[in-house]
Amino acid sequence: MRRTGLGVALSVLLLSSASHARYTPAKAPRPVARAGAGANITRGYLDPGYRPTGKDMVVVYRVEARGRMPIGKVAEHLAAESSIGTWTDIATVNPASAARLRPHVYSIARRGKRAHYVKIAYPEELFERGSIPQILSSVAGNIFGMKEVKRLRLVDLSFSNGMLKSLPGPAFGIDGVRSKAGVTDRPMVGTIVKPKVGLSAAEHAKVAYDAWVGGLDLVKDDENLTSQPFNTFQARMRETFKAVRTAEQITGQKKTYVPNVTAETGEMIKRAKLVKKLGGTTVMVDILTAGWSGIESLRQANLGLVIHGHRAGHAALTRDPTHGISMLALAKLSRAAGIDQLHVGTAGVGKMNGAADEVQRIQQAISSRTQKGNAIYLKQDWGTMKPTLAIASGGLHPGQVDRLIDRMGTNIVAQFGGGCHGHPCGTVAGAKAIRQAVDARMSGVPLKDYARDHLELNQALQKWGN
């Protein structure tokens, strides 16, 4: 029988009603608080007597309130928005869950006229295990758009024990990286192929070859270079891995090529597999532009490759000391995600922004098992998670080696771009000058004295100074 339009509409309505009538929850929910009767979860987070435990993730924020809003109220809104709260009373609160998952604002300390440092302890149950994207969606998400705050900076974070166990950390750590490179008793030294982009695959390989035969341990792609028409990834791998094998035969030393595999996640892993197939040991990824999900996927692929982490774009988050996310926090996240070696700055020696004490704090956080806390920064015990090797890169030249080691020690990768290729006699001489500067330091001989018998270092000091 043909149905009329009215009959069809009525049938749909009945089916819809029947569907709703049949629905019963698998398990009846617990009673919820009535709106206006204990349902406000934007208050009650201040807990100055609370002491964080190993089951808490702790975050430090630098906060400037908007207008004359009391800092305690602002802190509670931060805690609410980054966890179980919202802007008003709601009728869907489960009192038992709210009590269990409620964060604790346990410290508010004033610094200067406007700023306060707020420490919040979050129960680890709030966070998905092994998911840095979810962590950041919580503690560095909507709170940055709240109108209650004029400026907000995530200064530091400390992982709970359970969260650390769920995060992979570096596959190799410092000792593993050094073992693969064959360098155990001095700073590892390297360069970045310059110009950043524009060379063909063959030209790129020639620059890398010159740096290796000059004495450098590693050569990496620039963060801007991935797979452009003038220098495709496949062509560059073919040419540069030929060059590295030849350099190893000539020098009798291990040499490391660090290709930039940054791309869409599937393509990135495909490129990393090609590096592995060609005999490579290390890949580079631009952490922030590839994204934390991409980093986690690359690490979880377990390709047996060292992951060299570049921080391109970090200053968009870290540069303003009153707003954004600190490099310290990004570095800790990088270690947890599985980065084996990480660019951290040059401790005030090179061209990059970053004071010595800031860079030293970052280096200590990624390379040590424990960090001590103080009035601002947090303690952290990394347990069995392997450490990350710090990379110093950006505006370095041979005359700065002493100052760099004074500030960052010898357990680093020191990279020289223009400070290698800008040598008056070219890349080979620049590489020799860098190794000579490091050898002088490790021998306890002043650079100027060592330069008397080492032409390339002498030429570098004449150009750039000491």
C-alpha cells in the first residue's frame, strides 16, 4: 500500500519515539548535585595545606590578572577550566568524581607588582596515559583564552609517576647516542649544511662531505629543508649517504648524517624507514611543526633510530617571559615524548635568545635523573627514563668554544653553521678549526696558544675573535 506524506511522517515520529523509549543506561548514574546546591565547581580549589604526591601532575603558571580581579579567584578559574570545571553552576556534577578529580591550588606567590606564580596539582587520573596532546589540551588549552587573565605563562611542569611510566622517553639516551656516534670523551661537533635551502642534492652532499673530512662528527639538514623540487628527499638521501660512506673510508672514523624527515606523520615515518634502509642512525624532526602526535608516532615506530629534535618555531611560545609556554616545559615534554637530543640554546654565547641560567636549567632538566624544586620551579624524578643530550646551536664559531664549554660542559652536541662554512678558506678549513678548538680545550691549552701551530684555528680567530 502506498503511504501518504502524512503517513511517512507519522511512521518516522513513532520510530523515533520508540527508540527513545527503549533507551536505558547500562548502569544508572549516581545522583548529581542540583544547580545552586553545591554544583558550583569554579570554587573550592584553593588548598594551601595540600602537598603534592607521586600521583599528581604539577604545573606552575605565571599569572597576571585582568583589572582588579583577586588572584585567588583567577587561580580557581584556571584550575577549573583546565580540569573538571566550567564557568557556571551545572546540574551534571558527580560529587564523588568531582572530589576525586579536583585539582589543588596549593601555592600562590607574588612576584613584582602584577605577577603571581600559581602552583596547581592535578590528579593523574585527569590525563590520558601516554598522550602529550591531551595533557597540553588540558594544562595549556582554553585557559590561555580566559578573559580573567591578562598574561599567562606555563613556567614548569612535573609528571606524576604513573604518567612517566606511560611515556616512552628517549630510545637511546646520552650514552646510546654517543655510542652510535663513536664519540665518548669530548663534545660532539657538527654543522648544518648552508645555505639553508637552494642547493641541489649533489651540492648538499659535497658540503656535508667537506665537513666530515675536515673532522666533524655529524652533519644535519637545515630545519627548512625537507623535500623541495630542487632537492628532493630521495635524491638527497642517495647522494649524501654515498658521501658519508666515502668520508668514513677516508677518515677511518664514524660519521653521522642527520636528515630532516619532518612531514605529515605517515610520510615522516616513510622517510625515516628510508634512512634506516640506507644505513643511517639518526633522523631529525621539527618538533613543534610536526606536532606532538607526530613525534609520538615516530617514537612508537621503534625504528632503531636516534631522534634529533629541532625546536623551530619555539620562540612564538617561549620568547615573551610573561606569556606563553617556557622552553623548560617544552624540553621536558620532548624528553618524555622520546627525543634523544634536543636544541636548547647556547647559554648566551651564540646568536639565539636565552640567558645562561635559563639554558643551564633546561639542560639539567633533560639530562639528569632528578631536579630539585624551589619557590618557582618544580622537583622531578625521572626514574628509569633515559636522558636527552643537549644541542648547542645558533651563531657559534670556534673562538667561542671555551665559553660554551664553561657554561654547558662537555656532554653536549655543539653545532656550527656559519661558523664552519664562513671560514675564510671554506668548509674543510672551518671543520678543522672547530675540531682544533675543541682539542685545545680538552688538552687544557688556551685557544690563542693552540692557534699558533694550527693554521685553520688561527684564521678563524682572526676573522671572528676569541
